[in-house]
Amino acid sequence: GVCTVKLDVRGMHCSACSSAVEAALQAVPGVQSAAVSLAVQQAEVRYNAGTVAGAGGSGLSIEQQLVAAVEDCGFEASVIG
Ligand code: 9UX
């Protein structure tokens, strides 16, 4: 089924930053949508739990993959909740 996770994202200063974060999150396998708010410095990601990369892939949980995707484009992220 579809699950939602929210991330705190730190370091975004303009809409190009938030667009880059959105693109990075959407590129993670299994992600259906990613909405990033520059104003509140958060991302809401919807993903299909049945199609995320599991064992045999990176070994990272979907949450860890999302955080890594944000960090790879130069921002800091942590899962909310
Ligand atoms: Mo504009 Mo966002 O230079 O880093 S892309 S502030």
C-alpha cells in the first residue's frame, strides 16, 4: 500500500533548492510523489511499500534512502516522528 513519511529538511534557501530536493526524492525507487515546502523546511513523501528497494539493494530502509537522497544533493534531512 501507499505510505507517507515526512522529513525535516534543513538548508534550503530558495525554490531551486526545494525543487532539487523534490527531484532527488522522486528519483528514489518506489516513491510516488514528493512535495517539499521551502517555507516550513519539510518534505512529505508518498511511496508504495510494495515496490521500494529491499534486501539485495542498498540494504537501507526507505526512510534511510530518502534521507540519503536529500543529503546527496547538499541538504540535511531527518525523519519526523
Ligand atoms: Mo539559489 Mo537555493 O542559489 O541553494 S539554489 S539559494
